Amino acid sequence: MKLNLYQFLSAAIIFVYIGTFFSCVSANENKENPTPPNIVFIMSDDHGYQAISAYGHGLNNTPNIDRIAQEGALFTRSTVTNSICAPSRAVMLTGMHSFVNGKVDNVQPFNWDQPNFPKILQANGYQTAMIGKIHLDGLPQGFDYSMVLPGQGHYYNPDFIVNGERKRFPGYVTQITTDYALKWLDEMRDKDKPFCLLYHQKAPHRNWKPEEKYLTLFDDIEFTPPANYYDDYAGRGTAAHEQEMEIDGHARWGHDFKMLVNPDGDTTRLARQLKRFTPEQKEKWLAAYTPKNEAMKAANLSGKELAEWKFNRYIKDYLRTIQSVDDGVGEVLDYLDENGLGENTIVVYTSDQGFYLGEHGWFDKRFMYEESFRTPLLMRYPKEIKAGTKIDALVQNLDFAPTFLDYAGIQAPEEMQGESFRDVVSGATETWRDAVYYTYYEYPSVHMVKRHYGVSTDRYKLIHFYYDIDEWELYDLEKDPNEMNSVYGDPAYKEVEQMMHARLDSIRQYYGDSDANDQRYLKAYLDHRAKR
Ligand code: SGN
Ligand code: CA
């Protein structure tokens, strides 16, 4: 068949038109079915938001962690549902509250057989790995590769359980965790599949042993304790008075303050801990601490001076361990960016809970008061999150599992109680919950924080302490952001009090919690302790 010029041009136009039509369709299809994003979920242990420079508290510099927020989002009101390690991790994995997933405290067992988000990602074609601290007994389920610390793990020369087998690794835990995260990303995973890596640091957990290169960092600085360091708990109930987490009262000479002998001349727990070090590590450690310890002894401190020395010793070691965490984050971000993975990888930085950095005179966590209830959250995903985003929504660790599944295009199972915050962080919606629920169970136990539960809105917080007391506290976070005075029973707050009681009843009902649950878990805890 011969075409004249007119016919030829018409055919060419139709051809180009059809071609363009199909190429548009396939582009649109691609938009709706993009390559599933990779996930790098970074969690540290006990990292209070006050010790991340992006939060603006001026304590330290964490340029690498900050980068996640500069290139993505910073969450200002992210909280946990239960401020203690293992329960927080169980919530993070399952997307269910403690009283539903069953891991209510650090001592009772965790059931790995229940659904968790890595299992679901794995079943949907993801390669998954868990490297670092998970603090849940039993072989982790849902991971193609797992390398986890047994229990709390050690800072120096730690053991790891690699796919079920225990081995010792020479070196410093934070660097080893980073090295293996990078090794898995670069050499061990199946590069044809999307991946989800849980890269979970032990630091800055107690007892804050710094890496060799940071042993003298901050030596030339004097930190001022927070304004409420000398809190006498006058405005609060029995629970705040009876805790055992005061820096100047409960922290220990050796374990916490790195002295080799107690004031009474006895060798401390630190002296025993140093047996794990190599001679070179021990030499560097002693070279750094001995002169500081000698100077402290010679100064013969007491009262406020001693309390401030203790604060400084604590905060410096705590911040030193964070410096190594920040270095690791930098190494992982650089790896992603240098290997073309930056665009399609969601990077999250968070902690299993917040921490007291001298506020109320405390270290540790557990309370529903702000510093331990909140937890840092920073997130980068250039495809959907604008650089420099700030999110005030009341998100919780309960939301991670459904959020990650949402990004992967997978429907979250019905039993998951969290919500996906994908559309909140992208700016697609402003609709979000206006109250969050909290429970804490581990009592009587180390640090003696009483059992409690509560509800918080952006302005008010109602807490009920129970078991060996029956006390309520109510805080107006706008007027009293440091929670120094409970206004429960104050006539000026009568209506707020009623409103918050109603909120608490309805949120307990919504998530399926009850006094019967509290009693059941209390009994299980006491039985468990009696057996030990
Ligand atoms: C250990 C710590 C406590 C800490 C708990 C729970 N003591 O018992 O200070 O509160 O862990 O922490 S230590 O002497 O072992 O350092 S958690 O992060 O694992 O929940
Ligand atoms: Ca923790």
C-alpha cells in the first residue's frame, strides 16, 4: 500500500497520539503503583528529645540526626503508650497497646507468634533485618536476618545473637551495630527486593559508657541543671515523692558516676564491669576518668555542689554515648545517599521512650510526665515529605506499624490499633486524633514508679495512680508545662476535670482497656515475681 503525503501525515499524527496516550497511561500507572519504599527504622534506647539539637534545647550537637528533620519532618508531640523498653518495642512491632499485645512490663514474656509489621512486609516481598537492641526474649520473628543483643547488652565487647547463635564481638557496641547495619545493606541483602532495616542502638541506655574517642568530650564544659532539678514534689502526689530515680539520691557511685571506690572505701560495680574491657580499652578509660575522679575527691564536695557534680558526671556520659549514635546515623545516611537510595527510602529516627535529664531531679523514665512520655521522632522521605516540615499531631509509637504498612501499600490487619500518619506528615490531611492513652505497669520494681494510666490532649493530662495508692493528678500543660502542680480538685478546673474523666473513660473503652485488665496484669506480675 502506497500512502500519499496527506495520508502519511495523518497516520504519523495518529501514531504519535496513540504513543503519547499509552506513555501517559503507563506514567500514571507508575504513579499509582510506585516501587515500594525501603524503610530504615532507627531506634535508640532512652534518648530524650532534649538531647537532640534539632529540638533546640542547646545541650549538645547531633548534626546527623538533625539532618533527618532538615531534609524531612520533626515531630514535636510524639509519645509512647508505655514508657519502658521492652513494652515500647512490643507496641512498635505489633501496633497494639501493651494490654492487647500482652507485653506490659520488662519481666513478663513476649509472644512473637502474633502479627508484627516486619512479618507482614516480609510476606509481601520485603527483605527484613533487625540489628541491635530489641530486648524481647526469643528468636525475633519477621526477619530474614537478625543480630540482637541478649537483654540489655554490653557497651564494650558485646555478645550478639546472630540468627539464633550467640557470639562475642570485640569493640564498642554502637559502632558494631552501625558496621553490621551497613554490611547488611551493602553485602547481605537481596538487592532485587525492597528492604526494611531495624537499626536499633543500645545507647544511650544506663550506665552510659562512652566510646574511647569521646571519653573526654565536654570535659571543659560545666552544664547547668534544669530549673526544677531541686524539685521537692510539693505540688504532686505520693508517686512523685516515692520514686527512686533521683540523680542526687538513687544513682550509684560506681555504676552511674564511674568511681572505682565508694566513699566508704569499697570497690564499686564499675570496678567489676571493667573486667570485660581489653587492657587497651581499660587503660584509655582509666586515663580519662582517674584525674577527674581524683580532682572530685580532693574538692570534698557536699550539698548543692555535690548534687551539681553528680548532674554533670551523669549528663556528660549520657551525651557522650549519644555522640556515637549520631556518628552512626551519619554513616547510614551517607550510605543511602551515595548509593542512590536516598529518594526511595523512609528514614525514621526515634527512641523507645524519652528520659529525664535532671528534670525533677531525675534520670530514668516510666512516668507519664512529659520528658519520658514524649519520645523524639524525625523522619525523612523526600518523595512525600517536604524538607523542614514540623508536625504537632499527637502521634504515638502505636502508629509505626500501620504507617509503614501504608507506605508499602499494604492494608494493616484489623487488630492493629494505631493509625497511619502518612497523610499527616505529607500534609494531605490535618485530621488526626486529639487525645492519646497511656499505661504503665512495672511496679514494684527498680526505680519504684507506681502503676498508672492516663489520657492526654494537647493541653490537659489526667493520670490515675493505682494498686497501693488511689490518686489522681491533672495538669494544665499550657500554664504548667513542667508539671509542677497538679490541679486535680482545684475548683477552677472542675469542668476540665469532668471533661478529662469523660475522655479517659471513652478512650479506655475505645482501645478495650479496663480495671479488669489492670487487675489481671497485676496478678500475673505478682505471680511472676513470687516465682523468681
Ligand atoms: C535496668 C537499669 C534501670 C532501667 C531498667 C529498664 N538498671 O534495670 O535503670 O530503668 O534497666 O530500662 S541497670 O543497673 O541495669 O543499668 S529499659 O530501657 O530496659 O526499660
Ligand atoms: Ca529504654
